[in-house]
Amino acid sequence: MLHALAIKNFAIIEDLRIEFGPGLSVLTGETGAGKSIIIQAVNLLLGSRASADLVRTGKDHAELEAVFDIASDSPAARLMADQEMNIEDGLIIRRVVSAEGKSKIYVNARQTTLDFLKQVTENIAGVSSQHAHQGLLKEDQHLDILDEFAQTLDLRNDVAGLYRQIVPLKKEIAALKAGKEKAEQELALLQFQVDEIEAADIQSGEDEELLQKRDQLQNAAQIFEIVNSAVHNLYDREGSVLDQISGMSARLGRFCDNDEKLGTLARRMDEVSYELQDLVSEFRSFAAGIDLDPQSLDQVDQRLDQIAKLKRKYGGSLDAVFEQHRNMAQNLADIQGIGGRIKQLEQEQTGLVAQVRQKAKALSMRRQKEGLALARLAKVQLGALEMGRASFEVEFSTDPGVDPEALVTEDNERISATGMDRVRFLLSPNPGEKPKPLAKIASGGELSRIVLALKAVLCRDQAFETLIFDEVDAGIGGATSDKVGLKLKELGQVQQVICITHLAQIARYGNHQFRIAKQVSGGRTATRITPLTCQEDRVKELARMIGGSWITDATLAHAREMLDTADAS
């Protein structure tokens, strides 16, 4: 229940506080006094988006605050408990809107987000504004009303969840099939390129090694000649270097016994001789390994030419060639795996489609059953609102699945995120007339009564603790308005009801009444609200609503009689 509402620097409201009670509270006053601004403030506190235009001219910011009494086991209380918020003082919502358009939201003194505010207020209050009457003419809202009545929102959400899985799945399958056709055309070229690189069997760094080897082969004859000359001079020819060193070592050896230093030098000369012998052996081995075959150079050149062509074709370096090969091999594997991926996705899609068809069918059956109940109950409520001879129906239809890519039932009925049904409300105000869409037949007064009748029907299961009506009396008068007042009072026995009205026939049924008026002070206009707590204040306000500015004793007597009879009803 909405316990208190405080509004500061909001539109033409400077500083206003209202305390509401249970039952029916009515807000009355002249047109333009600011009654609907109060409803707008409530909407902001329930999660509507804020605008800088709402801040009172000349002020830095507007402040709005609402205090709701909530049950400890309510969804709002559970959400607050999850956030470790203290709920002993109820639900306290505060919004601060700056002149720059920025908005801050506080729930029980803790700053929070707009999403959390919407969640915590989801079942706290329902606002039926002047726009709700015209909104009833929009047939896309009729399905929402039916699902709310039928309590099929969970099943509808299941259908929506499956639908949101299937749609991207169908798109992915279609894209894969289109890509598969194009990819298969490129498959031969891609396979050739991969095979070409793999057949070359190039090793990392091979081009550098081949360049070095080519240099060696180009100089092989000269190197061979130099190495052989070194072996010849060091060892083979008569009087070679080794022969000379050996002779000198032998001659020195005769004197080594008497001269230790000379012995050391002689031994070093022997070591040089041994080292030269090893060097000669290595020169011979090296010479034996020199490739003097002219074909070897041709083979290296051919291999370098093959590598150069691949480098030019695939990126300019061996690293680029290897990278291209990896990418093309992966693309090849992906193309070859498209068929399997399509099959896998189609199997997944088949399972999801079977589920969504089953749930959409179950949802449709529930809706049709509850649609009959809604029409029956709405007719009863309309009868209590001076429309007892009216006929109210809920019409069902489906769309054929013309698009081959559309999601359809087994009977080719299109399935959307809301199910397979199209729903619209039909009305026949008078007997003998064929029921027609509301937009074509319902007057403003009839729309007001249909909105109220549907609210009365929905409140039997609706979790809203507070119902707020902004000028539900639009387009009605006389006995009809009296019936509307009685219906609002009846609703107030079950839930808290807050109603803005211009009609005394409705206002007289209020358990609480507030007069809203504009006052000009210091060149500024401000809205003021006055609780009418005594009988005489209410009599005067009802008299004003009946007679305008010309109030006579007869008008006051009539107003007093209206209050007395309302209390007795």
C-alpha cells in the first residue's frame, strides 16, 4: 500500500506531501491544478524514465519520495532482502532528477539502478492513466491483458525463450548453407594450394641454408685446390713442413738431457708436429667431402627457385608461407566440416522446434479457455457499469507461415515470441449488433468503463497492492458515473485504490478525499493539496464539482445528500 508521497520542485509542484490510507482515495480539483502531475511523479517512482523538463523552473533538481507498506513475504521484500536492505520501515523509494537530466535512484537510502527499481516495484502498484483508455484500442495490448488474466506469462516466456534460441539457429544454418555453396567452389583451389606447399616439404630456415650451400658449391674447385695444396706442402712432398719439423726435433733431442729449457722447447715442437698431422688428416677428410658434381649446384639452384616462387606467391618469406599454409589448411578443414556442422545444428533445431510447437499449442489452448472466462467476467463487470446489454468477446486468429523461413506449427500457423495467437477484444454495445473491434465502435465513455471492468476482473489474481486511476471518468456522466464510483469503492475493499476524478458522483464514494489547487505567490504558481478530513469540507468540494463557481444552498444540500447516500451504500 502507498503510505506517503512527497514531491518537491517537480513541474508546478513546489513542495507537497500526501499521506494515503486504505480503501478508495480520490483526488479532486480544477483542470490544470496538477492532479495528473502527481500521477506522473508516481510513475517515475515506479521506474519510468526521467526528463530534465520535469524540474521546476529555476531549481537545480526535483525530489520525489514514496513510502510503501509491504508484506515481509512479498516479492519486493524478498528482492530487498537479497540486497541486504532493511525492510522494517517498508519500501522507501527516492528519486532525484537534476536540471541537466541526470537521475539518481535510492531504495531504502541505498543508491541503486533503474532496473532494480523496476523489479522491486513490479507488483507494488499499477497505474491506469488517460493513455490507458486509448492504449486499449491497440490490439497488440490485448494479448498482454489476456495473458495477465490467464496467468500464462510463465508459459509465454518459455515460448519466447525457445523462439529466441531458434531464430539465430535458423539464421546460422542458412548462412552455413550459403557459405557452403561458395566454399565448395573454392575448395579445389584451396586444396591445390595446400597440397603445393605440403609437397614442397620446406623446412624452417631452409632457404638460408641453401644460399650458404650454393656459395660453397660455386667455390668448390678453388677450395679443393687450396686444401690439396695445403696437404701437399704440409705432408706429401719431399721436404714437407712436417719432415722439416721432425728433423729439427730429432737434432734438438740430442742435447735435451743436459738442458731442461731446451727439452721443453723440443717437446713443444713435437706437439706442433702432432697437431699438424691431425690438421692434415682433417684437410683430407674435408677435401673428400667437397661436392664437385656440377649437377649438385643445379639441384640447389632449382630448390632455391622453387622456394622463391612459393615465397612470392604466399607472402614473401618462409614464415609467411608457413602461416598461409596453416590458415588454408584450417579453412579447408572448416569447409570439409560445414556439412557436419549443418547436420548438428539442424538436429538441435528440430528438437527446439518440437518443444516450441508443443508449448505454443498448450499456451493457445490455455488462452482460449481463459478467453471465454475473461469475456464472461468482463460482461458481468460491464453490467454493473450500465453496459448490461453489451456483448464482449475475445477473438482468436493465427497467421499463416508464408515465409519459408518462418517458424510454424505442424498446421503451418506462424509462431512468434508471443506464441501462435493473435488476440483482439470485440464489443457490441447493443443487442443484435455484430461485435466489432474496440477502435471501430467504442466511445470514450465505453472505453473508460471497459478499462475499469478489466481492472476489476484482473484484480482477482493480480498482485498489485495499489491501483491508481487517472481520470477514469473520461467520457461518462450521470448514472454511469455513479456506477463507476461504486465499482471503484468495491475495488477499494480489496486493494488500495487512488483515483483522480472530476465527477462528484465518483468522488462521493471515496474513503479519503484530497483537494488539489493552484496558488500564485510571489509571481510563481504552485500546486497545493489539502486533505478533506471533515464532512463539511467534502460537502463544499462536492458542491464545487457540481455547480462550479456558483454554489447555492441547494447545491450544498445536494452534495450533502450525495455523501450521506454514498456512506449508506
